[in-house]
Amino acid sequence: MEYIEKVLEKLKEWARELVEGLLGPQTHPEVEPIPVPVDDLRRRRKS
């Protein structure tokens, strides 16, 4: 699974470089993902 994540990250990097090469550099930084809260499984089991 870690290998797939590394490959996907490298593909994103190459795609970003390609877009920058064709359209120029980004005018604003890449948006960081917002953390999504996840239900605690222990609480669900008690209910």
C-alpha cells in the first residue's frame, strides 16, 4: 500500500510540473486537505 501511495505522489508531482510548464507557475499555494473527524469505533460498540 505504501508503494502505491509513493507512486501516486510522484504522479501528482509530475502532473504539477507539466501544468506549470504549459501554463506557468501557480499564483497561489496548493490547498491543504481539511481533516475529517471520524467516529470512534469504541463508542459505537457500546451503543
